[in-house]
Amino acid sequence: MNRNRIGRRIAGLVGAAALATALTALTITPANAIIASCAEGYTVQDGDTGRSVAEKHKISMQDLYRWNFAEGDAPGSMDHLVPGETLCVKVDSKL
């Protein structure tokens, strides 16, 4: 789960002050992805879908999902991307 998704969920539950504190405490990779070896991020544009992002960066849908979404997230999350959200589109295989 990336920082944007975490923020939206926390904000709905606890308010802005608690959100700021919670986000400050998070350790986030450069691309706000859930994978520590993320080497390149992509900022979601209006109209992007998981498939269009995967095709644009020549990666599989499986990798895009695995690098950016927590195990419990619904697969439909890939079709409802939020403009401005950052996704990991390349990992450093050496890490």
C-alpha cells in the first residue's frame, strides 16, 4: 500500500492532525511503493490504468501490482489509480 492510499484511509478515520503525525512516522521508499528495492517511480496521470502504466513501462501487471499494493488490496485497485499518486515501475534487482 503506498503513502497516498494510507493517507486517504487514515484521514477518513482520524482527521488531519493525526494524519500528519502518522505520515511523518512512515518509512517510505523513493517511489512511495511497498517494495524497498524500487529504483524508478511514475506519477499517475489522469486516465491512467494499471494496464496502461504497465504497458508504458514494459512491465507485467503482476509486477506492477506486487511492487505497489499490499497483499490485502483488491485487484481492482489497479483500475482506480489516483492522479498524482506515485507507483514503482522498476526495481533494483541487486537489493
